[in-house]
Amino acid sequence: MNPAEAYILNQEEPFRSILLELQAFIEHHLPQADLKYKYRLPFYYLKGKPFCYLNTTREYVDLGLCHGAHLTVHLDQLESKGRKLMKSLRYPTLESIDHAVLKEVLQEAARHAGKSIFRR
């Protein structure tokens, strides 16, 4: 098991379930994404460049998007406080994941990353 997968599996509930759901969603829709362990976090790379990361806090799972500054969809749901380039979606519960919003945000982020590789 690689360190990124170990990070996910070693989290307490409900965060482990949230992380597993996000991992499955990302890998289904972006099969070219490469899961690595960078900066002590699970970090997805597309064609060798950072794309997004998964991080847990005491209150939620943070899905950080490296090209967040360029996003135009669902800005009301993206958090950017204190960050200039990155934006993130935050999930306190498994039920809080809106798959339609997640898909649209990841799709646009992939376009801004120069990758039209999003699987529908």
C-alpha cells in the first residue's frame, strides 16, 4: 500500500468514508490522474503536474484545487480564504458531497490544467 492510500485508510470516520468516496470519484472521472503522497497529503497529478489534494481537518475534508483561481463554476461553494491560487471544496459529512457540483468543478479544473481528459 502506498503512503497516500495509507493516509486515507488511517483516518477516522466519517473522514475515511469521505476520502474514499472522493478518491473513487476522481479516479473514475480522471483515470489518468496519478495519486501520489506529497507534502504529507494524498495529491493527484495530471501529466506530471499537481492537480488537487485531499486533506483532513478536525471539522471536514478539504479537496484543494491547484488551478482554483481560474474556476468560474460554483464559486459560492468554493473556499479560498487566505489563498491566492487555490480553492477548495469542503465536506464535513459523506452526505454533504454534491456529486454534480464536484463533477463540474473537477471538469473545469481539468480544462484549466490544460487537460481535456475528463471522463463523463
